[in-house]
Amino acid sequence: MTEEWKDPVEAITYTGTDRVVHFTDYLLQKAGDIGGNKRFYSGFSQFDSKMGGLETGEVIIISGHRKEGKTLFAESWIKGMVDKDPEAKAMILSYEVQADKLLAKYISNINRPIYLPLSLETMDFEWLKKKCVEAKFKYNCKIVLIDHLHFMVDMNTKQNMSLNIGAFMRRLKQDIALKLNMAAILIAHQGQPKEGRDASIDSIRDSSFVAQESDATIIVSRRKNLDAVELHDVGEELSRKLKAPDDAPFEDKFSAQLALVKIECHRRTGVFQWKKLYQKRGEFFEEV
């Protein structure tokens, strides 16, 4: 429990790390802390513009239904950033996809600054924080991708799951994003999909705190192949890129490998409900 000041002089002369200062002194102090804020851009020109880049100190949620492209979009976003900016060094914690399979996509450029622990621990925030500190000071990593949220919270707890997730989100923001000046990208699943209802910020699994405590929420969903009218509307050159391959099975409605990426909300930029079509080309998504 914090003790009360014994007299005004004690308060005036206090020089602790949590002392109250003028806002200009605060900005100067933060600018000197582990490098100040940094923004990274991916080369997804329209997405970068709406996001204002990925900024250290932020927690970004990527959500969507199962097998809809959440991880693929996160991988593609990180690839764009590390290829574009030498300071964009990232640590990936991949619980759902085997790390060797995930990293095989990046091997075409062995100099990509992507790092990961040799082994993973689950449901242990102190371990997560320790690995982020290690990545920060050993390799100057400024981005961490966690795939996904439910490997980080205790699913067997008798405590309220929503409050448990909320506590994790606050610690992720305060102890990692802000204190280490890192950008945290966290993948979160949706609840059981309901017929006719798209993935959204309101249907993230188990807790509304996931969206509430994040700086931005991105929703990724698979998009059925465009029909003839839609292809005509986008123009001849673009329609050639978006058309399903000639050898695709007739019944395969997703053979064009399309996805719709939506920024549901972004506090820093004020963007809300912005959508952009992506297509998987090779191993990664590209903006179209």
C-alpha cells in the first residue's frame, strides 16, 4: 500500500520514477526510453495509410473464424515490414502452426530478422515477458507476434475467463508494449460462428476485453471467388489477377485465394470499418 506524504516538502522533493512531471518533460523522458516510438510500414500501401503504420507501444488484434486467413495475413504483414525496414525485427511465438512450417515461408531470404524461442511455454505471462525482454535486448526486436491468445491464458482456471483475459490484455499492453516499446500483434479466435453472421469485433471469443484493451482490431475473412459481374466491375487487368485458376474444381468457391481484410477500429488513426481485398500469391497475401 502506498504511504501518504508526511509533509508537503517530501512531496515536492520526490524524485521517484513515478513522479508527476510537466507533459513536455514526460515526452522528453519517453523519447529517451529504449529508442522512442517507431513506426513500421509493410508495403500494403492502402492498409499502411489507414493504419498509419504499426507503432511500437501498440497492441493489435487480428481475428476471424477458423481457417479464414488470420495467421497468413499476420505472416504477410510481418514479411512486408521486415523486408521494408531493417529496424523491423520480429519475434514470432507460433503455438498453432508448427514453427518450422511457418518459417519455411521466410527462407527465401535468410537475412530476414525474424526470431523465435527454441521451445514455448503456455499460460505463463512471466515467461512471455522474459522472452520479449530477451528478444528486445539481444536482437533489438520491436515486434512480437503471438499466435494465439488462448495459449497465453489459463483455460482451466476457476476464475472468470473474461476477467482473466482482460488482466492478460492489460499486462500485455503495460508490461510489454509500453515498457519494452514493442508492437504486440495478437491473434484471437472468434466464438462459434452463427449462420449469416460475419466475424466481427463483437464476436471475439470469451471476452469483450480483447477488443477493448487493444489499440486496433483487424478482421480477416475468406472471400468467395468473384462472379462475372464483379470481375467486370474491377476492370480487365485486375480481373485477370482475381480470376480463379482454369484448373480449379468447379465446386471450389475459394480457388482464387481471396480474403477480405477489415480494420474494424483503430484508436490512433480513427479508422473504422475500412475494408480491402487481398489475394494469396505464392506463400503470402498481397493487396489488390
